[in-house]
Amino acid sequence: MPDAALTRPFPEPVALLRYLDVVLVVAALPLVAFAGLPLLGYAVGAGAWIAQRAAAAVLERQAKKSTDVRRQVGLNLGGSLARAWIVGGAILAVGLAGEREDGLMAAVLVAVAFTVYFAMSVILHTAARGSR
């Protein structure tokens, strides 16, 4: 039986970089609280971001299990669009239900998280191609 560590594309610490965006979102809480920034906006933005990342992991796992290419593309594309709508809707809802600053806080948090997520995705995909 092959060793599980040998069949993984990356060692465990590097694999954790895939979730650096989630770590930063959670780690931002003390900074947001001490700076007096809108906590409602942070909570909604962080909740929406973490929920959509969890949904992405589930959909990615389902797509990898499927042998039908159309199903894989459908899950990935449909999931991406749905996740964007969920996050955008959460930002809009908190901006309308709370103060405008809450919406701004949620939007900035999600923008920073997406930037980190996108950068790490590019880096990890490039590293995976180089290791093949």
C-alpha cells in the first residue's frame, strides 16, 4: 500500500496555504475590534466568505469524484457563480440592513480575502505544474 504522504501533491504545511485567506479573515477580528471598525460588517463578510469557501471545498470534492466532464464543469462553474452571488448578496444585505460602513467593511474584507485566495491559487497551481 502506498504511503499517503507520497501520494499527496504537497506536504501538509503547503496544503494549508490553500486556506490562508480563511486564516487571515479569522485573524482580522482582533484588529477590527480594537480599531473600532464595524463588527456587524466584519461578521457578515467573514461568515459569507467562510461559508462560500466551505461550499467550494464540497463542490470541488464532488467534481473530482465524478467521471463525467460535463458534470465537473457544471459543478465548478455553477458553484463559482452561486458563491459570488451569495457573497455579493451578503454584502448588499448588510449594507442595507445596517449602516453603510457595515457594507463597506464586509466588502473590503471580502476583497482582501479574495485577493489572498486568488494569489495562493495561482502560486499553488503553478507549483503543482512544476512538480509534475
